[in-house]
Amino acid sequence: MKEKRYLIAVDLQNDFIDGSLGTPEAQQIVQKAAEKIIARRDAGDTVIATMDTHESDYMTTREGRFLPVPHCIRGTKGWELNPDIQKALGDSVIVEKPTFGSVDLVKMIEGSIEPDEKLTFELIGLCTDICVVSNALLLKAAFPEADLIVDSACCAGVTKEKHLAALETMRSCQIEVH
């Protein structure tokens, strides 16, 4: 059986690292995440990055009403990928997403796989308790027989407690947490 491995780098953007929603924990994972991206690209794995992408009307959206902190507004410095991450990604595919999880990511992967392939997805990125968990659960639902892994050392949550809670939620959904 042919194996296809993916690394999904979730929202490693300036606003989540050292911008409007940045945290010291997010800043601490950047180097490890960049190194993992490079290693996985060098190994021939498919690397895909997601980018949280909002428009200037963000504050009028449902998300903006519940999280009233403008972030990742298209075209701003905060929306851009961290420079170290961007360099590591090279020509990897980037999927913009308007909310936590990306249905477009799932559809893109569905269109690129063979029926007999064994799939492995590994996720890294920000924020563990919002976008990482959302994308992990979408992938789990779409590809129930795939191996799903989250590298907790390359993820950070809104808080340490929420990071740990999201990791436990993913474990409960049969996602491996390393």
C-alpha cells in the first residue's frame, strides 16, 4: 500500500505569534516549527500551510463579535506568515481560511489522493485550542482511517491551560498527541 504523508502548518502568522493575539508560548515554537517544516519537505512529504484570513469588516462578522480583536486582516503585517516559517515553507501550498477549520483544505486533499493510499496527517501551529483542533477534527471526520498526529511541541494555545485541554480533546478523538 502506498503511503502519503502530510504536514499541516496551521496559522503560523505574525498576529498569532507576536501581534495582536501573540503569546510568549507561540513565540517559543517558531524555531521548532520551522525546523519540522524543513525536515518534512526534505523527506518528500506534502507540506500545506493554512492562513487565517479576514477582511476589513472582521469586527462585523460572527467571529468578530465573539473575538473582538482585529487580527489576520488580509494585506496587513499581522496576516503575513512569520518570516522564518515563510522561508521554511518555500513553495508549499498555502490555503487561506476565513474561520477556524478549513473545508477547502479537506477538499483539496480529497482531490489529490488515490483510493488505496495510506494517509498520515501531522498538524502543528496556532492556536491549539481553536484552529489546530478544528482542522484536526475536520481531517478526522473526512479521513477516518488516516493516522492523525499533533506535535504538541510545535503548537501553542491561547493559554497554557487551553492548549492542554485541546490536546486532551484530540486524544479523546483518537488523534495521537506527541
